[in-house]
Amino acid sequence: MKTLIRQGAVSDYGKRETCRQPEACYWIVYDRAGNIKAILGKGQTIRKNFKTGRVDSLANYQGKGYAGIWFQIKEQ
């Protein structure tokens, strides 16, 4: 992520607990073993899961042994 920030592609990122506007962020969700389970687009309750191509929700990955990193893409 630090490289993407230096390149200007990502404006900010952080751990789940540091996110102030979850609906405005993309999310990478991973399990305890570090396996990426979802890459979610922006949205309130309904989001696109770019890994599966299906509709998904961040709520599906809360409190079930998953962790997440949020990020914001620098929009032009």
C-alpha cells in the first residue's frame, strides 16, 4: 500500500478499527491464515466482491475470524 500511495493510486488505508467512513472505502478481507477471502467495493450494505464477481457485504465478514484492511483509491 505504501508504494501505491507514493505512486498516487491510493490516497489512504488502514486497519478496520481506524476506518471513519467504511462506505467510502474498498476492503480487503482475509482470514487468520492470511488468505484473502474478499475484495469489496465501496457501498453501504451491498458491495461488489471483486474476487467472486458477486454481490456481497462487509457484514458477512465481521466477528467470524476475519480481519480487514480498508483503502481509498485516488479518484480523478
